[in-house]
Amino acid sequence: MSLENQIKSISDDFEHASPEQIVEVLNQIKPFFKSSLISEYLQGKIQKISECGDVGERKKLCKALMPYFDWYLQGQ
């Protein structure tokens, strides 16, 4: 499945997407940023999600990063 299709699938059914799936896609998006600062910022957010033990909190943190999905899709 292409990155674009993965993003659309998660966006369409966010409630059933696992935090691990979302993080995997975010990691695939990182190389597309022109600024290393944005990539580093996103990496910090991903690290915070990975360290969080509560699934509900991880999901909440992932939802806050959904604009990165929108950004990627707009560039396609």
C-alpha cells in the first residue's frame, strides 16, 4: 500500500488505527520535510508517543499530529 493510501486509510478511520500504525506513517513522512527542524520536532513528538504507556494518551498525542498527514496529502 502506498504512503498516500496509508494516510487516507488512517484519516478515514482514525479510531481503529493503532498508534503504532500512525507512528510508522509519520516516520515515513519525515524525510519529505525541507527543514530539518520540522523533522527533529516531529521526531521528538514521536518519541513522546513511544514512551507513553497509556494507549488512550498515545492516541490523543497521535491525533494532534494529524495535520502532518494533511500536509503530505496536499503536496501530492
